[in-house]
Amino acid sequence: MKSKFYLYLILCFLFNMAGYSQSTVFESLSFESNKLGRKVSYSIYLPSDYNTSKRNYPVLYLLHGYTDNET
């Protein structure tokens, strides 16, 4: 009986994990900033269905100090 219960838990976990998809990460991109007079690096984290979804996603800007980096 115990082995069936553990098998059931493992199968539930595997089926549940199959529904999760990975997000897309673009790291260390950059653009030229006229205000700062230099290139500014940034990273973007997008949901897995960002390119195919008609949904609007909120934006969260995480700003750091001038001497820090995007990572």
C-alpha cells in the first residue's frame, strides 16, 4: 500500500512539473545612453508565452546604483 502511495505522489509531481514551462532570459544586452554618455547593460526576463500571448504583462524595473551591473 505504501509503495502505491509513493508511486502516486511521484506521478502527480511529474505531471504537475510537465505543465510548467521555462521563461526566456536575455542577459547582458546594452544600449547607448545619451544622458549617461556610455553604454548601459540590461537583462530581460520574459514569460514562456510572451511571443504568442495576447495578454498584457506588467513591467517591473529593478534599478541599481551607477557603479553596479545588471547581473
